[in-house]
Amino acid sequence: MAPAPASTTSPITLHINDEKHHLSVDHRTTLLDALRERLDLTGTKKGCDQGQCGACTVLLDRRRVVSCLTLAVATEGREITTIEGIADGDDLHPVQQAFLDLDGYQCGYCTPGQICSAIAVIEEHAAGWPSAVTDDVRPETPPLPLTPDEIRERMSGNLCRCGAYVSIVQAVARGAEAHEEARTAAVEEAAA
């Protein structure tokens, strides 16, 4: 008797936006398809479906990933944040507010991926991670300012077909300022 074929599906639990979702997925299902087709979290957009445009960017353990190239089964037990989980109730995240205030979108299709990526960019920069345009990459050097060149380089994996790049760079810079102000306030509060 021939052995039974191996199953091509697995039950998984995805931790998305502070909620657990239990589902059975084909091993080839991408995180993007699980989010959009199985969980109705349609804020994450399907653009190129090849990892080139960044429209599907989400945060996985607070780091940005393109969900179209990430298998859903590989994310089990990890914290996934989509655009639907960025705001705090009715209070927009500072990056979301900056995109709104500075018109960092036009058609809006790329905006969820841009915002998720921008949040990760700001945290990466604050942690001292260099980019290809960082002038001084020595570990003992304090983080340099998040200049427009740094922002453009760090956000280069996210494409905007409308060409709203000037406003996007301004929005990321404003979001970085808000992040730094919040970090400084937290340090002062802890010291008091």
C-alpha cells in the first residue's frame, strides 16, 4: 500500500493587530493573501505581487516585510501589524497624521505600505542602523539626522505611481520628529 500523501495545509494562528486569528492555510499561501482573502484585512494592497513595489508592506515583529513574498505559515507566533492596527482607536499614528497633513498620498493605493515602511524606517534610524547614504557608519557615532537623502534611500522599496515623493519625504520627516519628541518625553518622565 502506498503511503498517504503529505498534507499541503496546516492550521496556524496569526497574531495580527493584537488579535489572534486561527485558520488553515495551504503552505504556499502568502501572508498578503491570508490577510486580504482569508481575514478581510484589505488595507494591505496587492501591487506587483513580486516584492518590487512595497504596496503590501506590513510590520512583522516591528520590522517591515513585503507580505507578497512572505509565507503565512512562516509568520505563526510572530506579531504582525497591518495598516488597520497602526492607529490607536480614533487617534492616528503620528506618521498617518503627517501623511494626511502634508498630502503624502494622491490615489492612496501605496499609502498603507508607505506608512508601515515609514514607521519602520524611523525606528531603524533611531536605533542607529545605517543606510547606503549614511556618511559615518562607525558604531560609536551617534545617529545622524534623518535627512531627506536618508529618507529617500530608506523608503526606496516603496513606489508611488502618482509621484507624491516630495510630500512623502516631508511626512516621514515630520513623523520622525514626533517619534523623537515622544522618546524624549518618555525619558524625561522616567527620570522624574
